Amino acid sequence: MVEKATGNVVGEAVLNEWDPDNEGCGFRISFVPGAQGRGLGTEATRLIIGYGFEKLALHRISLEVYAFNPRARRVYEKVGFVLEGVLRDALLWEGERVDAAGMSILAPEWFRHRGRPERAGHTPA
Ligand SMILES: CC(C)(COP(=O)(O)OP(=O)(O)OC[C@H]1O[C@@H](n2cnc3c(N)ncnc32)[C@H](O)[C@@H]1OP(=O)(O)O)[C@@H](O)C(=O)NCCC(=O)NCCS
């Protein structure tokens, strides 16, 4: 991702682990520290998830987010990712075991709210 205002590379947003048989893939995103907390993550997530559904005709995009990352989870929920379940003690991090939340968004959901579930009055199942 390149910030328009400065031309600086500020991070990456990636559709990965493409599963053509099931029309699915994963998603990950990461900014350099100075670019965080300014709304860019929300904007970039909307853009790439929209690209996945509208241009690539994916059906499902999924991810995992660790419990120590509420900011990332907030971004995913804002854009319409729905919690599927918790992978308990999925990570051993500096001696502590950490849960991961499994989340996904499906094409019909995307086309109902286009990355703004709150505005569309969309309530996740
Ligand atoms: C996670 C990441 C992509 C989010 O992008 P960002 O540009 O920082 O996020 P935004 O500014 O668009 O939005 C952050 C939201 O989280 C909220 N937030 C921030 N800290 C929070 C916290 N501790 N708990 C809950 N919500 C929090 C903000 O208030 C904002 O929500 P709002 O718009 O409703 O107010 C970015 O911070 C990042 O690259 N982090 C490091 C790498 C990483 O964690 N990647 C994700 C791995 S799953």
C-alpha cells in the first residue's frame, strides 16, 4: 500500500491461500507503525475485500486474529467479517498461550453491505 499524500510505502494487504475449488482465500494486512490508527487499515481492508468479491468473484474470505490484537479485530468487524469460532491457545507467545478468533466474510454479505454492515443495519448471524 502506498499513501497517496506522501508516496510512501506504508504496508501490505494480501489475499492469500487461494482455494479455487471452493472460491475462497485468506486475508492479511500490516502497516508500518507510523501509518497505524489513521483509518488506513479500514479503508484498505474495504478496498481489497471488495476487489476479492467484485473483481475476482470469490465466495469466501477468511482470517485469524489473535486475542492481543483488538484493533485489528475492530477493523475486520467494521468491514463485515463475522466471528466463526475461537481457536483456543493457538499461539505460544513469550510464554503465554493466546487464543485466535477465526473470522470470515461471504460474497452475499458483501453485496448486502459493501463493507459497511452497521450502515446497512446488517446483524451478523
Ligand atoms: C491492524 C491494522 C491493519 C489496522 O489498521 P489501522 O489503520 O491501524 O486501523 P484503523 O485506524 O482503520 O481502525 C482502527 C480501529 O480500531 C479501534 N481500536 C484501536 N485500538 C483499539 C483497541 N485497543 N481495542 C479496540 N479497538 C481499538 C480504533 O478506534 C478504530 O476503530 P473506530 O474507527 O471504530 O474508532 C494496523 O494497525 C496494523 O498494521 N497493525 C500491525 C499489524 C497487524 O496487527 N495486522 C493484523 C494481523 S491479524
